[in-house]
Amino acid sequence: MTAVPGPIRADYLVVSRLIQPGSRVLDVGCGDGGLLKLLRDEKGVDGRGIELSREGVNRCVAEGLAVIQGDADTDLAFYPDNAFDVVILSQTIQATRAPRVVLEHMLRIGRQAIVSFPNFGHWRLRYQLVTRGRMPTSENLPYHWYDTPNIHFCTIRDFVDLVREIDAVIDHSTALDAAGREVRVDAPWWFWNLFGEQAVFKLSRAR
Amino acid sequence: MARARRIPDDLARQQADQPAGDVAHFGTDEPLVLDAGISLAPFQIAYRTYGTLNAERSNAILVCHALTGDQHVASENPVTGKPGWWDIMIGPGKPIDTDRYFVICTNVLGGCMGTTGPASTDPSTGQPYGLSLPLITIPDMVRAQAMLVKRLGIDTLFSVVGGSMGGMQVLQWAAQYRDAVFSAMPIATAARHSAQNIAFHEVGRQAIMADPEWRGGRYLAEGTRPSAGLAVARMAAHITYLSDAALHRKFGRRFQDRDAPTFSFDADFQVESYLRYQGEAFVERFDANSYLYVTRAMDYFDIAADHGGSLARAFAGTRTRFCVVSFTSDWLFPTADSRQVVHALNAAGASVSFAEITSDKGHDAFLLDEPELFAITRGFLESAARARGIA
């Protein structure tokens, strides 16, 4: 699973704020366990993780985190319904083969799902494509088109469409700009889609 | 060709009844009811301990040995004179830290190092049991261990750890005594023995039974040993513990003490010489009937079958923390076997870690110098110790 490099991840802090202390949390694509550790230490959560890379898993397990080597696309199916309070997918949905299926599994396994993802509608990416005619790259998306693990990019608006399609409810949403600051809360979607470099959504099942 | 160090036959033999280390005796008032439907009594369990049990009795780790292992996990083996088989993992300051934890290792039921097995003397006849001992299963081994753990005054094991057949015992412990197992570390193992593995075992057993010195299992009473058969069984099995890459790296096609083939069936190749050595060394320390019993116990192992075909059901509601480990080049207990356990534990809502370690050393990797395994073991036990409140 991809993890955006960098020491502090602004989306972690946003995600952390959205989690109730003591929750049961599954972090899908947990990388080196940074978020799980943050949630364990700050929120006292009962956290579990899934991570694709062996190195990531081994680091997590050596840190005492309950993380399994696995794949969001294949392994979520083995979890029972309502096993977790929250299932998190941070900066990983764009690397899954079947984002819709993954999202549906998350909302089946957890009462709520938190998804953070890079917004491909950000003005800088649009600008690169328009002016240079090349696949955009950025600090958070450093890959070339031929070596990127990110195979299903979307924009904030695309994601909102998918949420509607699978009949989920948006409980909370945040867009972060390139500096990791929150984009104005009262701004319309088009504004977020242009100025949000990444977005964090908290979803639940429609009642 | 290298010669196995000659070990006086009676050195291994005497371990069966009078083992080095501790022995717990269970009389006719404490029979062990075997899966075969027979009550075994009296019987004995040979074991070793390392470290100190704390006042709360909360720091005990049971280490379970593999097919041909024994209780001498972290101290000199009384027969071979070699260091304990997991000396690299267990000891002061090591991943399973005997400065912190109280480590128990028992010889399995059916073994030949002091726990009741086919080489033990049947008190009713004064002769070795041989094939008159009922067949043993992995759950039988675990029930016997549980009787010892209880006698040691321990209600809950802090952890149960083991690789290969030891891992089977770990899983059985977690399924059968879930409230008595705080954490569990099944390594390079499976929740059921595969058809391929049963097939390999059958080859080994047939090699033993085809040796005329086996004498229908009565070789001890008749003063012989099926050494050739047992050595062949070991040679065949040993190949399954390694990997193509490891064999190639170690031996390639190199000749043994010669520059050209001899055009004979002598051990021209290093790999042949190595296997012959492994076979010869093994027969010096292991009882052939024990090999039959213990391999059979592994063949019968299938936790899901004991729970209506559902492995997840075996672990439903468990509060044990699991850490499952496999190795990339292990084709005897491949990662898919471990993943099956992990999926069942996920389905059961268990707390589970699962790491696949990159190694070309095959199944044996779990016994060798694998820094990632050490880091994972240390980290997993540390976090479990924090949760358990062990200083």
C-alpha cells in the first residue's frame, strides 16, 4: 500500500480528531504504523492494521502493533460485519484495484469509515496537465506514470459521487491545502476541489 | 564423508525413562484421556524451565518444540552436547528474555526424551511400550502440557510460542484453553497438516518399517535398531526443511573431497554427504517408534475438523493476542497456510499480527539467525507484556 513520505502527516491529525477515544479501529494500508501509534498513544484505541509491504508490516509488528501482511482488495472480505467502530483508509484508496468494493467492505466491517486521499482536482495538478501536457507530479505524488502504485486517482467531486452511489452518508469532510491547513469550511465543493490538495471524509452507512 | 559423532547408545536410551532436567509424574489418580479413547496412566512429562516465575505467576511462556525437538530448548542437550535448539532465541537479554519471562519447555507426549513415549518403559510389563502405546494426537500433547502447567501453579500462560509442530500446539492451546493463553505465537505452521506433508511423513514411516531391524516395533526389546530406515526417513524429511535456493547456496553441485565423480554410488556430491551425516547423527539421538508416533500426530492435526469444519469457529470470541509468522521460502508450511489461520482469526475478531519474513532458508528458517524474526518476537512480547502488566 502506498504511504506518502514525510515525517508529519496533516491528514493523520485530522483523522485522529475524528476518532472517539477507546474505539476499535482498523487501519487499512497502515504503512509503518504511524497513524496506529498516534491513535494508540493519543486516543487509547484498540487498533489493528493491514499493510501490503513486508517491510512496513515487520516494522509495525516489532513495534507491538497488531498488523497483518495483506491486501485491501483481497483481505477485507475475511472480516465479519461490524467488527470495528471505524475503518480507516488513509492515502490508499487510489492504490486499490477496486476502490468501490473496498469502500463497501469498509462500511460493512466498520460502523464508520474514514478515507483520506490526494485530490487530483487540485489546481496545481490541473495546471501541470494543461500547461505542460504531462501527468502531474507533486511533493505528495512523487511518482512517474509508469512506476506509480496509484492506479485509481479521483477528485473530491468524484469521491463524493461514489459516496452517493454506494448510499453512504458523509458525516464529516475536510480539505487540506498544500501546506496541510484546512481549506475554508464554508467553501463550496468546487472551491475545495480546486484548492484542497487532499481530503478527509468520515462516512457512515445510510440508515 | 563426515562421520557423526558416536554417541553411546545407552545415553539416548536412558533419557526415555530418566531424563536430564525436571520430570513431573502423574499417577493412576490423574489419567490422561487420549483422543484414541484410552486413558494413559501413569505417565510422565520431562521438562526444563528457564528464568523465574514472578509472584503474580503472570510471566510464564510455554515453548513448544517441533517434530524432532525436545525440552532442552535453551541449555545443552544431554545427548548431543550441543546448545539448546532455540538457544539463539531464548536466554538473558534475548527476544524471549529469561531475565523477564519464565520459560517452560516440555518434551511432547510420544517423544523419546523423557516424556512418556514408545521408548519409555511400560510399568505394567517392564518392557518398552513400543507399538503398544496408544496413538497420540496434538491435542493429547497439549492436554498433557496443560496438566503440567496446572501443577506448576500457573492459571494463565503469558504466551505460548512454537514453530512447525510447535506452532500446531500453539494453535491447539489457543483453541482448547483460550482463557489460559494471553498471547500466542504460531510460527511456520498450519491449522491442519496438508496432504503433501502427510505424504512425506508416510515415506519416512515406510522407510523405518521396511528396515528388518525394526522388528515390528519391538527392536528395543530385541536389542536391535532400525538405524538405516530411520536415517533415510530423516534424510527425506531434511530436504523438506530446506529450500532449493538454500541447498544450492550451501552445496551447489560441488564434489565432496574429490575433484571428479567416482562413477560409483559413493557420496560424490557434498549434498549427499551432508544428508548422510544428518541421517547418521539423527539415529544416535532419536527413537524410531517415536518418529512414527509424532509424525502421525501431525498428520491427524486439523483444528477446523474438530470445530464443524470452521477454523474461525475454533477461535470465535478469543481474547488471545496472536502473532503469526511465515517465511517466503518455506514450502513445507507455506505462507498460504499461515494466511488461512490469519483469515480465520480476523473472522473471529481476534487481535492478530501477521508477518511473512523474506528468507531463502526454507522451513528451518524459524530455528536460524533471522533478525526480523527476533525483532518481531521481541516487539510482540513487549507489547503483550505491557498489556499484561509484566514489569
